[in-house]
Amino acid sequence: MESIRSMASQLAVSPPLQHTATQRRKIVLYNPKSVFFTMPLSLVTVASQLDPSRFDVVIIDARLEKDPVSRVLAELKDALCLGVTVLTGAPIRDAATLSAAAKEHRPDLPIVWGGWHPSMFGVECLEHPAVDVTVQGQGEATFSEIVERLIAGASLEGCAGCTFRQPDNKPRLNPPREMQGFQSFRPHNYDLIDVERYFKLKGRRQLDYISSQGCHFRCAFCADPFVYNRRWEGIDPARMGEEIESLWKRFQFDDLNFQDETFFTYSNRVEAIADEFISRKLPITWAATMRADQCFRMTEDVFAKCKQSGLRRVLVGVESGSQEMMDRIKKDIKLEHVFFAAERCKKFDVAVHFPFIVGFPGETDESVAASLDVAKRLGEMSPKFDTPIFYFRAYPGTEITQEAVNAGFSLPCDLEEWSDFDFVDSTGPWVSAEKYRLVERFKFYQRLSQRGSRWWQRPFRRIARWRINRCMFAWPVEKAVSNWISPPVELG
Ligand code: B12
Ligand code: SF4
């Protein structure tokens, strides 16, 4: 890939295309390559806000295309602008390459980046010579205004929630846009994506849906408090019931996967949503994210209603098995809440993902050991519980990352370095080789003891359980055998 840095030096901005007021406009939106086949809801939400009687929106998802760049270029001929959604890490590289190709093809085309990375690095993203505008935070209203200004040939000066390149190439940061009630936006238009293709790629008829944005909490490892200012906005249950029923009639999905950061924010809202599903007799299951303290505060009756309405699985972030570490990362959850949630989910036969994070800056061996111990105890409670363990990465926009920077840790300094900053198989500098080995072996034996169902794994399951119980991972011959029979997949 051509160096992003060298391209930055050739920076030149062309004025946006001038269009007549009555012409129907085409907008092209791009979702970079990534792992998993979650539907590109970021683009669907932004695009749904544009009046369909005035705009033709084309969403191109790199995950669905053999040659995404050619596909985008073919759509650009008469487009008003190109919008790209950008997460931190590898998606930046794809977004940068695509944007450079688009600009070369249509030098007059305004290119807008939105999403989590440009929300935190609005000015820095403009170092890429092809990027003209970046959007910070919620994108619906900001993008609509950008589009209207492009049609009018007006400057983006004062357009809240975005940063843009001025004619002299200097970035201009506009004031932030006040977060708007999610309810006030148009319903999400799933006609903009090929829903059946996602079902096929996921291997199940599972619809992704977002019912709220933001979060009231303050976890020090999460960027949400920075991007959404601890605000939360959700769609009303009645509207959700109507929307989801009509989506079900069209797509006949059997599972609904809520992508909300904190779906269970208000217990009365969750109860009303469950009532909607029950009264409409929707034959679906659903999954969502829930904090352990939210489960603790929720009455058993409401939880029972959730189960009755199809609740299949929740994701409950534990993060650490050490209360001291939980307090340091401002999780505002007690370990008792975690076990309370586990007992309740077990009682109602609801599956749980309990993710952990190890390797926070300065984390002690005892704290890591406490996390492994809690992961072990939760894993033993139900075959429907799993406890994935991730390593802390200094994602931008978080308090812990800021503390690490203050203590001398250097973050990537440009887009190219941020493109290499990814979660796959990587740890931060706070995890020693020894700690890494311990955690990886724990993960291997826990997986083997809980889910090792292949013929050659079965005899090893008891040994794996014995090892987990005693935390004895020396001479991992089972791991060597496993790697020999079924070599780990290399991520390309
Ligand atoms: C689905 C999802 C994914 C999917 C990606 C889907 C895709 N687009 O390809 C997958 C599973 C691949 C994924 C992976 C990861 N994810 Co993820 N993911 C999510 C999740 C749960 C939902 C995203 C979504 O659809 N949101 C709904 C839409 C409506 O909200 P939105 O994306 O914020 O979009 C709004 C604005 O950002 C803006 N906007 C967004 N795009 C655009 C584009 C334009 C042109 C404009 C104008 C505006 C705009 O407007 C939108 C509407 O208001 C979010 C949490 C969340 N609820 O947002 C985390 C989240 C985005 N993921 C996150 C993380 C940390 C990860 C992982 C590192 C997790 C891990 N440890 O494995 C990986 C790695 C990502 C990578 N580098 O490849 C972080 C953010 C990281 C970051 N700085 O970029 C989030 C916020 C979770 C969190 N709180 O930590 N993820
Ligand atoms: S980790 Fe979850 S609960 Fe904590 S601030 Fe982020 S979104 Fe909110």
C-alpha cells in the first residue's frame, strides 16, 4: 500500500460538485473489510436518515465483494459524495486505500469518514489527502446536513459535529453536535442492504438491530463515555415492536441480535419491549448486552418476561476477577453482581458470554490469577456460559489509555500506525511472556474441558478439567497434540 504519510504531502482539495436543486442525488457508502458478518448498521442508520424520495443510497460492504474497490469506483460516476465508516485498527488501512482510489478516480468527490476512529481523531484523519470531512459521534443529523450543504455548494463552516479541510488545507473543527433522541430518526431501512446475503454468511437467519446509542456508565477502558458523553438514547418499545414485527414479516429471521452497548439500561423499557414481542407472538429468540448490576437490580418477574419473549443469550462484561481492579477500571460492579447474574441466567436457562480483560497497565499476577479463578468458576456453572479472555489494548478515547500516555506510553502517531493497531492475537506491553503463556494455556484447557467434543479431544477432557482445577499447565502435551491434529488457523 502506498504510504499514507507520503500521500499526505500531496494534499489538495477540490471544491464539491455543483448540482441543481431538483436533481436526484446518489450517495455511496462503504463498510471496510472486517471479521464477522454483523450487518453494517452504522451505514444503515446514517443512510436511513436521508429522504428516499431525494436520494439513492448505495451501501457497499467490502466483506461481500470480490473486488470492492472496482465496485465502488463503478458507482462513483454521478455520486454526490462517498461516506466511509471507520473503526480503529485494520479497517483504517482498507478505508484509506479505498478513499485514495476513489479520489484518484474522481478528484472532485467529497469523501466523508465517520465512526469510532474519526470520532476520536477527527483532525488526524484529515491527514489522509483523500479525506475531506470527518464526523464526530452520532452521524445521522450531521451527515444529512453535510449532504444538504454539498448540494447547495455551501461551506461546512459551523456544521456541528464535523471537522473539514479548508481551501488552505488546514483542518477546521466545528463545535460538537448535541446527541439527538434515536427515536426522532427515521426507521432503519433494511432495503439498503442484502439481508439474505448476511443470513447466508452468518449461517443463520439472524437479524442485527440497534435500539439505542450511548451508555450512562464510565468504564475507564471504554471509549463510549468519551464519544457519547455518558448520554443514552433509545427507541420507544411500541415503535420497536411495530418495526421488528414488520421486519420479521419480510425477512422471517429466527434470531434478533441487539448491537446496543447497554440494552438493559432501563428495566421498565426492557419489560415493555418483552411485552411487545410476547403480544405480537414473534417466534424469535434474541440476544443483547447486559451489565451485571442491571441484572441485580431487575426483578425476577421482568427477567422471566425477557425469557418468555425469547431471550437466548446475554453478554455480561466481567472484565476482572479482582474487585480492586474492577474498582480501578471504574466498572461500578461488584463481583457478587456477576455471580448473581450467573445464577439467574442459569435458573432461566439463558446462555452468557462473560468476557474478561487481562493485562491492564500495572496489573499484578494476583489480579490476573483472580480473573482466571472467576472465569473458571463461571465456566463450571453451566455449559451455556463461556468466558473469553482478551488482553487490554490501549484503545483511544479511554481514561486508562490517557493514564498510560501520561506515564510515558506512546500511542500510534499517524493513520498508518493506527492501521496496525489491532486486537487480533496481540497484547499490550503490560503482559509478560510468562503471563501470556499462562493465560493462553488456561484458555486452551478451559475450551477443551468445556467444549472438546471431537473424537480425539474426548479422552483429554478429564485431564483438562484436572489441570484447570489445580491451575497446572506445565508440559502441555494435549496442546501440542491438538496443534498437530488441527493446526491453528493463521489470520492472513
Ligand atoms: C458490530 C460491531 C463490530 C463488528 C464490526 C461491524 C462492521 N461495521 O464491520 C465486528 C464484530 C467486526 C467488531 C469488531 C471489533 N470491535 Co466492535 N463493535 C460493534 C458494535 C457492537 C456495534 C456497531 C454498530 O453497528 N453500532 C450501531 C451504529 C448505529 O452505531 P455506530 O457504529 O457508532 O455509528 C454511528 C456513528 O459512529 C456514526 N458513524 C458511523 N459510521 C459512519 C460513517 C459515516 C460516513 C458517517 C457520516 C457517520 C458514521 O453515525 C452512526 C449513527 O449515529 C459496537 C458497539 C456499538 N454499539 O456501537 C462495537 C465497537 C464499535 N467495537 C469496538 C471494538 C473495540 C471492537 C474490537 C476491537 C473488539 C475486540 N476486542 O474484538 C473488534 C476489532 C475491530 C477492528 N479493528 O476490526 C469498540 C470501538 C473501537 C474503536 N475505537 O474503533 C466499540 C464501540 C465497542 C466498545 N464500546 O468498545 N465490532
Ligand atoms: S464498557 Fe459497557 S458499560 Fe462500560 S462504559 Fe462502555 S458501554 Fe458502558
